[in-house]
Amino acid sequence: MNIRFCSILLLVLTGLMHMACQEKKPAQSTADQPTPVASLAKTTYNLGDTILVQLSRSITRPKVTVDGADSPIFQQSEKSLAVGYSDGKTGLHQLVVSGLTSGSASFSDTLNVEMWSDVVPVNVAYTVLKTYPHRETSFTQGLEFYKGVLYESTGLNGQSNVMQIDVQTGSVRKSVPLANQYFGEGITIVNNKIYQLTWTSGICFRYNLDFSLDKTFTYHTQGWGLTHRDTTLILSDGSNKLFFLSPDFQSLGEVNVYDNKGPIMNLNELEYVNGYVFANVWQTNRIVQIDLKTGKVVGNLNMESILPTSIDTKENVLNGIAFQPTENAFYITGKKWPTLFKLRIKPAEKERAKDVIAFR
Ligand SMILES: [Ca+2]
């Protein structure tokens, strides 16, 4: 036996003894946190994509559920499962992958996946029909027509109001101020009641049409934009969620807003029209057209061409969207903008018409 062989033998024996000693140690951390069998190479997908689950070992009798419902497994190999998810809901979902590993040990791993929209939004074209003056002192937070009359809410502490506006002149017909501690946000009008949000106070003020205070409500999110569908209020809070509320502010659910590239954060002033919500994305020149049933963005309006050049529109962002149904026109303005724009959306190309709003 030469010295080199002895050295190698010694190393091997030392290694084996070390391994043996390690095995004798209580493997507490490993026992408490078994190595997951299933994992995800990526956690975001577009709806309709196949979700690829990676397997750290071969398994039998695989089962996958998404939010508790069985999901089809299209393909299985030693190292992966291809899973379908097609119920049409964007947002965060929980995948549970279970089965048997060799030796018939059962496992169950929980994975989180975020589904983005499968719709590529179209660029929605529009034409400016007319312009009107807008008060440059108005820090616009909400805009809505009710029975042909334009209402506007403004923000900033000490400068927050609900106002009835003369469209032709931009002058205020009547108004009601908020107390200095409140920062006004979105408004909407349902059944002759005007709802005005506040930014961080968690209080919604409800007025009668004569601007007398009717009632207040509380809510637990920030208040950004407000609109309604029938009698359901729709509220944004600066996230990618739209919240549905009853007329007395009871929660009726929510929808997550996504396009094909991810969640659309900073949803701000809102306007509901024919099944869609139009929302401006804070600090951008973009209005998104959201299918309210699914939360998918189906259209983008680029508002670059109407931004006033006389003011800093990075600070004084677009923030007023109102639809006038009898004119089939949108009225758009922004914080301290000198102009109120009357727009009409152009009909979409024929082949895409089914995807976008059907205007006359
Ligand atoms: Ca509005």
C-alpha cells in the first residue's frame, strides 16, 4: 500500500464518518421544512398560457387544483407538469400540487401564480369636437354629468369643493366646500345623491342635489376615483383594484385590472360607459378602457395631444373624465387645466369592433 493510496483511503473514510455523523444528527430543520416537490420557474402568466410546474423528483398520481378547483394536467414528465388554467380570472391564484413520490409518500405543495390579461389592448382613436374654458384654480378630482348638468369635485386641503359647472363658460353655478381637514376626491351621482370621496380620511360625503349634506359613510381604503353602474358605486384607491359598493357603502366585491403586460396600478378618476370603465392612470397620459366583467384592459387612449402646454402637466395631471350620453361625447380635463375638451371616440376597425365599445 503506497502513501498516496493511504491518503486517499483516509480521506474517503473521513468523508464517510463525517456523513454518518451528520445522519445521526436530528434533521430538525429538514423535517420541519421538507424540500418542495413542486415549484414554478416563473409566477406570472397570461390567461390561457400553460403553467409549467417543475418537479424535483418523479411523482405518481399528480393532482393540481387552482383556487380549490381541479385543473387539467396536459402533460407529465419526470421533471414537470403542464397545467391548464382557463376560467378567465386575472389576478393572484393559488395552485396546490399533490401526489405520491417514490415510496408512496404523499406530498402537497402550495404555489402562488399571478394571471395577466390575454387581451392585447387596441389603441382607441378620438377626435376633439370642441373646447371650453376650465377654471385654472380647480384642482380637478372628479367629473360627471347628471341629467345633462356637469358636476366637478376638487381636491387640496382648504380648496376642496363639489361644484355645478356651466359648461359654456366654465363658471361655477353653485358649490359646497369641504372642511379644511378633508382633501376631496372623486364624485358620482346616483338617484339624486352626490357622493364625494376624500383621499385619506376614509369618509364619503353624500349630498342632495341642492348641495345640502345628506349623510356620510366610512370606508377602509384610500379614496381616489368614483363612478357607478346602475346603483353600484365603483371606487378606485390608487391600486389596480376597482371596488364595488352599494349606495350605502356596503362592499359588493372587487375586480383586478390587468392588461397583457401586468397589473395596471394607480387607477384614478373613473367613468363608467356601457359595460366599460374608463380610468386615467395617475401620472401618465393614458386612459385605459376596462371590461368591467373581467378587469381586462381592452383599449388605450393616449391623451398626449390634448395636454395643455401652458402648465406643468406632470404635476397637474389629467384627472377629469365625464361622459355625456345624449351627445355621445366625453368631456376631459385635468388639475388646473385651462381647457375642458369635448371628445368623441372613433369607431374601431371592423375586425376589432367586437373587442371595443360599440359607439353609435
Ligand atoms: Ca367621472
